[in-house]
Amino acid sequence: MINIEQQFLNDLDNQLWKAADKLRSNLDAANYKHIVLGLIFLKYVSDAFEERQQELIELFKKDDEDNIYYLPREDYDSDEEYEEAIEAELEIVDYYTEKNVFWVPKTARWNILKEKATLPTGSVLWKDEKGEDVKLRSVAWLIDNAFDDIEKVNPKLKGILNRISQYQLNDDKLIGLINGFSLTSFSKPEYKGKILSLKSKDILGHVYEYFLGQFALAEGKQGGQYYTPNAIVTLIVEMLEPYKGRVYDPAMGSGGFFVSSDKFIEEHAKVKHYKAAEQKKQISIYGQESNPTTWKLAAMNLAIRGIDFNFGKKNADSFLDDQHPDLRADFVMANPPFNMKEWWHEKLADDVRWTVNHNGQKRILTPPAGNANFAWMLHMLYHLRPTGSMGLLLANGSMSSNTNNEGEIRKSLVELDLVECMVALPGQLFTNTQIPACIWFLTKDKSAKDGKRDRSGEILFIDARNLGYMKDRVLRDFKAEDIQQIASTFHNWQREWSEEDNQAGFSFSADLAAIQKNDFVLTPGRYVGAEAEEDDGIPFAEKMATLTSQLKAQFEDNDNLENQIKKNLAGLGYEC
């Protein structure tokens, strides 16, 4: 993305967020986000709809033999009749759906909402299908009515737009939001006099992602239930490289991994010499989420980007009500809740997901009832096809804990040669927890194929705890080069590696014997060792002479300071 486009997006983020945050008052961030994101979505679909309308008007009037949309003026008796014909054509749904533009009924269009929202309660808005007056009940009702009408004519949006009347935000606040969001447009963006090439859905996608992050910060611990920091999502996607196949997330939150996978295909199109739009057709999205409002957030997050998805028939618990029981995915990635305690049910005791068959070996690895970390891992492994790979974000304890069978499960996963790479992350990456985290990468196929060498019996350890930067007082983030360093190390290891490629303090390729020696503890720090210190060339004796000289001077300064303090106290009549 060019610099001016990034500046435009940054300014837009700030403008919209300030408009939204100013009106929040005492409303809980967890509820307020549904109001704000819903209104932003309405603004976007209206802008995209109006943009398509303007394109159609030009096409209807453009006399070109290749233009199938052309409406000749001479076919109509008057200018008025001609304009009426164009107005009628503009209301044909197929003209919009053929370009993947959501059809927006008149009652849901932004300019109508803005106009009607300021009317007194009880004002007549329009006539319904029976010819009866429809009156304004409240601004929240007006917005919910728009959601209802949009869902009726757009099957992809059925059941995913969250109604806002339940949050009881008063009319003045909602009118303030509508006016604030009216100051920007998602179509035909301009910035400092320059026309930008950004597409409306890309702008909306960026704003949506930014707002999710801001609300996650505002919500703290709760925010982590639906939002994974973008840097971590990007890292996992860059390492797994999901160019084609089935992508699955059993704890999808707001769908960040799916959005990042979509971006990954776009960003690598030039290097890989493919058309992004065509390549995206080779990706299928499957997800599951137990929280109903978060499920809707994810569905909207993908719908606004035109990404097809299968999130099951409903929101549901991945352990107790698996919505994709027969799915075997090429890529599985997730950030489930860390150390989840309340997950077990007796009917899971003999679940088929705890039985792992690999390389001719069979192990029954029932996870502990008091911690779901390895339950998530085994659930994901079960849904992985024989040539698939997965990335799973877990608490650091998963790498070393021997509590309640966890050590035995970890040992079995290593002995079955399913673990491919372990990445230790720096602290303070998350909005919702200070628990240190790591990423597990597992695969069912370490054989030599697709440009990769045979990695059987090897695990790569990466210690990334010293990477990243403090973006503010409490949160750390990765730079693009940090992500590139980790991902390229992993990919280089997959393709070609020798002992000389191990980098002290950062990466190490260990065999089974080394891991056995460490009692199957998979903490990268145990394997990568300490970073070698650079020799500055100064002899030890010379260094010690310099240091002792400095220390002597500091002792003298200390004595002088102590004497001065005693003298000052004596002048005040105090002895010490």
C-alpha cells in the first residue's frame, strides 16, 4: 500500500473512532461495538450501492455497440419518460448482485436514514406494502428496520446483523453517530486533492478491523474472546502459507484468521504470478464460534469483504456440538481461550477426537478435564487432513506442564512426529492477558514434497521473545521485518537446513534424542541457547583496569556527597 493511502486510512480511523467514542458515554464497550459496527456496515452498503447506481446511470446513457446496458433516448417520448425508465431500471436487483454489491432497499439507504432520524417520534415515514402509514418509533427502531429489510433481500446476510434496540442508546446519541459517519464516504475516496485507488470494501475492511482492535482494548479481558492481535494472526498465516484448500478455525472469534488468509493471497499474487481473484476461489472457509454475538461479528466481517464461508448452522461449542464433524482441512489455525477450565462433559470421555493414528501408531490421548489446551490441539488435529498443517496459539505452560496427563500427551505428539515447530512469543502482545504465549505448529506430513525436504524426527525451535517493539506503554507489537524473520527461518528450515544454520539465541533444529534429554519439554529457550556476545577486541586486563578506575571515582563521589549532606544537616542543627 502506498504511503498516501495509508495516511488516508489512518486519518479515517481516527475520525470515525473519535466520532464513535465521544458518544459512548457510560455504555459498555462490549455492547457499544455492535451499534457502531452495525452503523458502519450500513454506511458502507449504502455507499457501495450508490456507487453502483452512478455506474449504471452512465452505462444506461452510453451509446456503445458493446454496451448491453444502453437505453436509447429515442425509444421514449419525453425526457421525463426517459428519466423515469432509468429510475425504474436502477431498482432491478440483478444489476447489483452481478457485481457482488448488496442490494439496499430504499428504507435502508443512508440518506433516507439520516433524513428520517431527525423527525419527531410518530412522524409518518412511508407507506408499507398494504398502503398503511409507517411511523417513526425511535431512531434505534429505524436502524433495526433497515437491518430487517437488508436481510430479507440478501440471503448471505440472513441472521448476521445485530439489532441495536436492545442496547437502549437514546435518539440523540444515535443521530450524533449517523451525522459523524456521514462525513466520510467508502466510495471514490480522495485525500488531500488526490483520487485514491482504494476499493470501498477494502476501506471498510480496514475500518472494521481497526474498530475491533480498539473495542478489544476498551473491553480488556473480554475483548480477547473475539480479537487476536493482527501481528500474531499474520505471523501464523505467513508461516502456514494457505494458498489453496480448506481453512478451518474452531475458535474463530471475529474471523481474523480468515481475513488474514484472504489478504495473504492478495499480497503474494505478484511474487507467485497468479490473479488474486482466481486464487481466492481455491480457498474454502470453515469456522465455529460458541458466542452468538461474536458469531455474527465474524459473519459480518467476512460478508463485507465478499468472502464465502461455512460457519455451521448456528453458534455452538466446538467440543460438544461440532458443526463440521466430517471436515478434514488443509490448514487449521486458532487462538482458543487459554487454560479454559469449564469445558469438560462426561459424554466426551471416549470421544473419537482423542484417538490419534499416525505413522502406523495409535495413541489414546484423553485431555485433562480441568484444562482445555490439549483438547483444542487434539480437536484441531482430528480435523486435519493427512497432508495438512496447523498453527495453534497456547499459553506457555503447554510446552512444559506435566499436570494431569499433559506431559504424556506432549510426549506422544513428539514421538508420533506431529510437532513441526515451536515459537516462543514476547510478552505484552495481548489486550486481554499477560499470560506468556507460544505457537505450536503441527503437521501430519513431514516427507519431502513440494520443495520441502524430509523433516522426519526434527522440530524447529524459535525463540522470538526479544523481537517486536512497544507500541505504547502496555502493548508490544511485531514489525513486518520481525514477522518476516520468523516466517523465513521456518520456511528455510523446511527446504534446506544444516547445523550451521542454527542461530544461537534464536533458532535450533532438534532431533528426538535432544528432546528426550529435555524430558519432552518444548520450551524454545532450552534448545536455542544464549545469543553469542560480540567480542569487542579489548583485552580482559585492560577492561578490568578501566572498570576499577571508574568504580574508584564513583566511590570518591559518594564520599563527597555523604560529607556534603552531613555538613548541610549540621547547619540545621542535626548531627548524624
